[in-house]
Amino acid sequence: MAATLRDVAQRAQVSVRTVSNVVSGYQHVSEQMRRRVHAAIEELDYRPNPVAQTLRTGRTGVLALVVPEIDVPYFAELAREVIDAAAAVGYRVMIDQTGHDHERERRLLTGADRTMLFDGVLFSPLVTRAEVLEMNLSSTMPLVLLGEHEFDGRYDHVAIDNVRAAQDATDHLIGLGRSRIAAIGAQPEENYATPQQRTAGYERALRAAGLEPRRDYLQPAAHYRRADGYHAARELLALPDRPDAIFCYSDLLAMGAMRAVFDAGLEVPDDVAIVGVDDIEEGRYSRPTLSTVSLDTPFIAQHAVARITTRITDPDTPAAELTAPHTVLARESTEHPAG
């Protein structure tokens, strides 16, 4: 006969309510008590009944992670970290993507598309700050926003300092003695925070070094993919006064840009130094290896999960704004390897 919640409670010598709290991922249980319950669960091979658990607690033990594109390596790596962080506190994760569909994002954010399949949402939207502020987020579903957007403090928000990250990447190129520094990733037809903030940081670094930003050096990219970086870099390399360095707003853009440099008969970094953002695994093994701004995805995932679980158990807790650290990693695409 399958073990029951009561069997686990008797084996662990705790109340049934304590076992239920541990199984449901309730945070306010002592670590000693949590270990006793988990030991009893292992000994009895207890398997919670998800339907009964949902009816009893009103919770499913599932979180939703919503991102624009799951096949983008940054979001794939973020998803892996979120799954690990959620599992550590007893949650599973359902992943969905919006595919750059603004209307779908609005429906998800306002609750029109939500069901009781999950207890809370970790959401990385592309909608602008103004669009979010105009929404009537009347749903009671716990929500944590991810990404580099500017919000008004009503919602938990975990992000990076995008302006500073772009400035640091550009400063790295300036520090190498490069003076004709271009950028790939602007999206002038959209009001997205990410390209706006990265452009602001790029231009701030140039002006601080006495370099005036050039309009023809700021190349747009409809999407942050290799093909977009390739075609944008080809435009830059065709200029009479081609750049000697390129700051790309994502590593995938940088990968495409490096290929364009090689196809033009030039060398990275001798002729054109290139730096990206995200520190995806591909860049660590490319040739040359890719210099990048490494974003602390474990920090983002762990703090996002901590905020959503707190909000699930205490919906009235004040919203928090958390900023993840970043680091510029200099690799072969900007500097020759030692020796």
C-alpha cells in the first residue's frame, strides 16, 4: 500500500500539517524539520497525489517561466537555472514563449490567458514600461518580472544594469586603443528597453572617452540572432572608414559579426575587435573565443524564484527591485591569448 501523508508524519514524528508544508515548498519551516520530513519521505517512498494536493492547498507546485524565445541560448540557460532553483524549494517549472507577440504578452500579463495550472509566473516581457503601466494587472496570480525593463515598483523585478553593462563593454574596447567603435543591436522602430539602454551605455562610454558617436556606426538588428549580426557587420565593413571594434548587444549577434569579418578577408581581433553580451556556452568554445559581458543568470534565477515563492505564501509582501551583477570577460575576440 502506498504511503500517505499521515504515514510520513508518524515516521518523522511531526504533524501532518508540517509534512504538508514541506511537500508544498512552504518556506517557513526550519531546516532541521525539513530534513526529518525528507528523510521520512525517502524511507517510505512517499509520492504526493498532485490532484489531492491541489484541492487541499489550492496550489499546484508548478511555476511558469515565460520568455520571448526559448531557443535563444541566454533564455535556455536562464530556464535551466530557474528549474534548478525551483526544484531546490519543491517546485516544478512550466516554460512558455511569447514569440515577440505583444498581444500574447498582454494577455498573459493581465491574466486573460492564465489557468490554475501554476502558482506563480516568472515573466521576461518585451512590452515597454509604458505598456505595462497602462495594463490593469488585476489578476491575483503572483508575478515576478525579469529583464532590463524600467518598472514603477509595483512588481518584484530582477534585472541587470543594462546601461552599465554596455558602458563596461565599450570601455573595454576603448581600453584596447580602439577608436572607431561601432555597435550592433539598435531597434529604432521598437520601444524596447534592452536596445535603448545598451545604446545609452555605449554612447556614454564613447563620450566619456572624447569619442563622438556616429550614426552610421549604430547598426540595427531586427532580432538578436547570428544572421542579424552577420548582415549588420557587413554593412559596417563596407563603410569607407570601417570600424576597428564592434560592440554587439548579444553574443549571437557577435557570432554573426565575427563570421562577417572573416568573410571580408579580415581578422578578429587584429582588424576588428568584437565583444558581445550574455556569456553563452557557444562563445566559450568558438574560434576565436568570444569576449563578452557575463550576466549572473544563477543570481537572476535564484532571486526570482525566492521572490515568487515569498509572494505565493505572502501576497502582501512589499515588491523588491534586485539588480544582478555582471562581469566583462576578455577573451580572444578582443585580446590575443597569452603566450
